Amino acid sequence: MEFLAVLKRDCETCQLVEPVLAELRDEFPLTLYSQDDPTFPKGLGGALDDTSLEKSWRLGVDTVPTLVRIENGQEISRTQGWDCAEWVRVTGIKTLGEGLPAFQPGCGSISVEPGMPERLALKFGALTLESRVIEVDEMDDPAEIAYDQGWTDGLPIIPPTDLRIARMLTGTTRDPGEILGAIPPNLIDCTIEKAAVNAVMAGCRPEYFPVVLATVEAALKPEFSMHGLLATLWFSGPVVIVNGPITKRIGMNWGGNVLGQGNRANATIGRALQLIIRNVGGGRPREIDRSVFGNPGKYTFCFPEDETDADWTPLNVARGHAPGTSTVTLFHGDGVQGLADQKSRDAESLARSLAMGLCAVCHPKLAQWSNAILVLSPDHYNIFKNHGWGRAKIEAALWEALKRPGRDLITDAQGIGVGIDPSRANEMVDKFHPGGLLVVRAGGPGGLFSAVIGGWTAHRKHEEVQIVSKEIGT
Amino acid sequence: MSGYTMRDPTAETAAVRRNRIPPKAVLANATIGLLSISKERSEEFLDTVEAQLTKRGLKILRYAKPTHTKPAPESVIQDIVEHCDVIVEGLAD
């Protein structure tokens, strides 16, 4: 039987147990390691130098002092801090620590200080990154190299250093080598590690990473048609709506300026997806991305739903996910169109009013041509709520109000060439395909207006191009 | 060297630059493939092209992507490569 103890001089409990260690060493072989000063403990002639923290890291020490009992080269038991009864149990020496207090908590091991586990995992080979190393000369600026290499969307990136990538990878339980899927347009397999490199560049924190991974996986579902969305002439890009407890946990903003700038999670999750498509998939503007205009949301477009009202059915639950599940929903969306109605005070009027605004999506004379998101502001929602209307009733009223006489919409009607097929002149025509209108609650108080996010024109092929959802994993 | 390193965020693949096959100088005896991308009025456009080319005695084979929202399936591309000397891909709108 032998013992091993990991200590640091800058720890009062380690200093307290010095006489105990002396007592133990009289009975058994004892090896000491010091994390900060190999001359400590002086009375015992110092310790082995573990200022590299390799021993501490390999032993998984998180508190000092840590005492480990070893038999035949195997760890049998361990204790940490100073708990006299525990030390007696581990050592079997009943008289150990007489005269000392019964208990004193230990101190944090240097090996678990913030950022240190990732540093040590890289240093001691527990994590090996496979991506190509780019060396940066001391005269060079990493941010400028990223521009020169074509890695950015036009905004500066966070340089993807090994340590930052290692920290990003702590955000998931998944293996860095696991393949997420083939990223269009070049259909290149993307590993978790490559996603992490791009998430670092986008500015994500590790706790956002599971949302990024779910977003990428959702975008790769065949029915989402990410290749087509990238290649389209139309404005659209992927719009990510996040639901569930994770939105609160990672500090997303569903309130004021929800569709604007200012929140790190909102801003960087959407950007990470775009950078992955750009860098791994090779999808770049004015190359495979043929968009005539694009839209500012192609830098990033991600926001959570406001789920603070218990009466409101969240979008993901309406789409079939269990309540309390965290999900991403991906939509093919354009920019934001404001919709003001500061006069409607009853639910029916407001539904008809919002429907009138939604009719303009893509073109007022087109129908079942593109989808839309209606982002319902708190003030507009309150009008519905005060009349006892929830999601189902609002959606049903909108659907009804979005029916229009075909004769007003057919080609050349109202002296305008664009329009639906003349054969539909006698029908009442729906504006959207079933499931093509997403109602999402978000935004800050103070404005009786809501927002419309128009959708991709390929939604007219609604069986081939679909809105998708994916549960967020770990 | 400063010792500062980053990791490559790209797929780390180098595109192989392939030269285009030179256009056929003479179309006589050539098989012309007409690929519809399946957007509105693609067919109408390609029907017109087919009529013009048939008048000139050329052999025409018609192909279509199942949807314009996705790339052409490999089987369609393979079929074209095996049977056509020239391909015309039809847009629309």
C-alpha cells in the first residue's frame, strides 16, 4: 500500500494537513506533488514538481489537497480537502490528525481553473485537432489573414485558435470526429470539429454550440433544400427560430429589438450556420449563391420565441414537439416588413388587418407562392389575448382572412400582368399552402405593430421545399 | 514565427480545374440532350428548341430534373454523359 497527495502551497488546508502527511509518511510510502511550489511542504522536504499540472490533470484532481490510496499500482480510494474521518477511512490510521479541526474544505485545483482543462487536454494529447494548422507570423494580424483566405462574411471573425476550438468542443458531448452531414453546395462532410472552428469564428460561446449543431443538421434535411436556398436568385436565406428552455439558459433575446442587433447568442448562432455553408460547403455570394439582392439576414438571422406567456402555445409545440423541448425551426426567409395597426381593438379586426399585410408577401397577386412568418408583438398579442384568443384561434382567423377571390388575382386582372392561373378565377384562393404561415411571438412592448418575414418563392413547390424543425441535443 | 496558430475552417479540398470539352465544330450526327430544370415554362422553351433542332435532322434526347429546387440526381447526369454529345440546360420564368 502506498499513498499519493496533490497539494499547493497557496492553500491553507494543504498547509493544515502538513503534520498529517508527516504522520502518514512514517507509516507508508507517500509521494507528494505540488502544483505551485515544489519546495512546499518545507517540513517534508518539498514535493515533486507538478507546476505543469500533468499529474493533477491525469489524476482528475479538482480539489487540493487530494489524497489517493494505491495498491498494486491501482487507485483504491481517495479523499479531498480535510475531513478527518475520511482521511482515517482512506489510510486506516485511527489516530490520524489528532488536534486538528474535524473538517476544513480544500481549495480549487489549478488544473480546473477556467479554461485550464481544455489547455491541458490539448497539451497532454487528450484532444487532437485534425484541421490544418495556419501559422500566423508575428508581423501579421490573424483577422486580416482570415479576410485574405476568404473565410469571412465581410465582418471580422474571432481567430480560431486551438484553445478556443477546444473550449467550443466542451459545449457538446459529441465526438469531434463525428460527421454532421454533407454541406452544400460542394457536399463536403462536416465534422463536429469543423463546425466548432466556424462557431468560434462566428463568435459563439460553447453553450451555444448544441444549438449550432442542431441548426446545421436541420439545414441538411433534404426537404429543407439548403442547396437550392443558397443558389436561388431570390432574397432568402435560412432563418432560425429557437424554442424551449435553452433560449433562457444561453441568454437569447426575444424582447425589444429581437430581430435586430445586440444579443450575442441571437447574432452568432445564425452567423455560424452561414460561415459553415461558406467555408465547408463552399457556398459564396456571386458564385453558387446567385441572389439578385440577398438580404441583411444572410449575415445572421436567428431569434427565439417569447414563451413567457403560459397561455401561448410555442411554435415548436404547435409543430408537434413535446412541451419543454428545445428545438430549432428553420425557415427560408427574406427581410423584415413592418405592419402597423394602431386602431384595431378587437381580435377580428386585427386578424383581418394582419392578413391584409400578409397578402403582400412575394406579390399581392400571387398565392401559394411563398410562405411567411408573422412575428406577433406583445401589444398586438394582448388584443387577441384579451378576447380569449390563443394560437389556434389566431391562425384560423388569419387563414380565413387570407382567402381572396381568384378573379382579383388571375393574370392580367386589375391591369397587372403578374397573377395566378386564369383557371382559378372562380375559386376562393388561399394565400399560403397549409403550414406555410408561422406565427411567432416576439418583440418588445410599446408598439401596436407586428413584423412579416416573407419566404422563398420555391415554397410554391411545397412538397419539395419545407420548413423543418430539429430537437437540440447535447 | 510568433507561435500563433489558427485552424483552417474550410473543407481543405483543392478544386481540380477541368477544362471544358471544346464545343463540337460540326453538329451533324451529334446527339443533343435537352435538360429541363423543371421551373415554370422550362418545357415550353425546350419544346421550341427541340423543334428547331429536329428540323436540322439532329437526334434529341429529353431530360428533366425532378425539381429546380435541388441539384440534378446523379442518375440523370450519368445518363446525359453516356448518351449525349451536347447538352442544353433550360431555365425559364
